[in-house]
Amino acid sequence: MKFKNQDSRFKIQGLTAKNGLAGMTALIIGCLIAVFVVSCSMQQDKIYRKSRVLMDTLVSISVVAESEDRALKVIEIAFKEIEKLDHLLNYFSEKSEVSQINRSAGVTPVRVSHETLEIIEKALYVSDKTGGLFDITIGPLISLWDFSGSPSKPPRDEIIRERMSLVNYRDLDVNRKASTVYLKKKGMSIDLGGIAKGYAVDRAVNELKREGISAGLVAIAGDIKAFGLKPDGKAWTVGIRNPRQKGKEDEIMAVISLKDMAISTSGDYERYFIADGKRYHHLIDPHTGYPSYECRSVSVIAGDGVLTDSFSTGIFILGVKKGMKVLEEMGLDAMMVDNE
């Protein structure tokens, strides 16, 4: 077992391998992230936390502040930033800029906000670094798969092959000077689901810092960013769950302390269905049109949530061997659970 830890800003506090996971050749640990927030009554400053449903998931924001009124005020500012991004980037909203880009595919460039332009540029950067296995033009393939929870079955091979001709990040043009985005072919569409939450985490943290908050944590589902220290002088604590836990209670495989770092996890257990005894999950390989099966989960740790979110998806699809190579080249830290 190998574990790559290049950065002292995060620390593994404990690691156990259970349920047959011992002896894996890849980096271990994965999955749904549980955040533990503890107030320190001995300090003047305390931790205040508030949660809300945004971006189709639960968003939790914790801050260290001298009073509840102060904390709730700045938390609300961060929520508004996330809500603004949701309006711009939501694949399912007809009013979003993403939907405008998709409707105009093969017709005309669309002028977009600074935020939309920035996240698309970052997505294209990650596409280059992962050999196109992270690709936001995967929309035509994603729309074929139903992970709603109802009985499902995989799409037909011929339909997948047909849609794959519409997936290629190189057919996405970004004009920074004009602030426009253009999909070259009709039927193409972008889906920012693999990067938007990490981007939103970064933007929310920036808002908190701008308001004078020196320590806090923003969690949007499995995308988390922590900054500063808790009132007791300790780093923020994040637990990582076993991707194949059998009970309803979270089985924590490791506990990580984070300071001024982000972490994101992509796993095959998050959205999936079973058909004919086979698991079909939402992490689709844009080169095959089907889920990638080399990993069960990938967690990436870096300074920015936009990188951890997108690279956790890209590395998951790349698999252990190729993924480790990209991580080494990028100087990123990661933890993987392979398919064994």
C-alpha cells in the first residue's frame, strides 16, 4: 500500500482497512465525506454552522466568529454567492447560462458572465491534463443514463455510439476577449456537474474571507474546503467513509485534518443502479460512453476546490495506474480505493 502525502497542510490521523480492503495495491480510502464540527466553549470565538439545500444537494457552512449575529450574516453572504452560481451553471435550468450555451450549439456563440467563462476555462485545463477523460461536453451521454433511483437499465449500444460523436472538449470554443462560449456542433451540450460544486466552494470561502472571517469550512455534498483553525487551535476534521459499508451507519475508514485545503471525493456509490447484477454508476468515461470500473472511489486534496472536484472525477475515470501518473505530474495528493 502506498500513500502520497506531499503537503503538511493536511494530516492523516488514522487508517484502518476492513471488509477485504486490506492488501490493495492502490492508495486506499474513499468516499462520502462526513464533516465533524465542534464548538469550543472555553474560547471567546465559537463555531457557528448553518445548512441549506442549494445546487440540488445539502450545503453546510461553518465559521468561527465572536457572535451568532455576525456568523449568520456572513454565512448568508456565502449562501447567496452559491445561489448565484447555481443560477448561472445549472444544467437543468432553462434560464441558466449553461442552458443558453447548449441551446445555441452549432448556431452562435453566447456571451456569458465572468464566472461561467472562468469555470469553463478551468474545466478545459483539466481536460487537457487528463487526456480528455474529464470532459464537460459529456452532456449528450449523461442525458442517456437514468440514475433517479427508479428501476433502470443501460442505454442501447447504438445510441451511445451515436451520442459519442457529440462529445469532444476540443469542439468547445472560449473567447476570453469577447467573453463568449460556443459549441461547434448542433446537439452538443456541456454539463458542469463534475466541477461546479468545487468552484462554488472556492467562491464561498472567498466571500467569507472578504467579510473578515479568519476560519471556517464550506461543504457542498462531497466537496469541502477548510481555512484557518478552530477556536481550540486545531485543524478542521473530515471523516472519509468506506465505499462498500454494509450498514446505514457511516463506517469511517480514516480521519483527516485540513487547514487551508480542499478535498473532493468521487465514488461509484453516489448515484447508481443495479441491472442484471451489474453496477452502473454516474462516472461515465467519455471515450466509451459507459461507467469506468477500475476504481470505487477517489479523493483528491489540493488548495482549490475547483481542482479537487474535477480531478477526482478525471482520476477516477483514468484509473489507478494512469491516475497516479497524472497526480504525480500535477503535484496533487489523492487517496484511492481500487475495484478489488
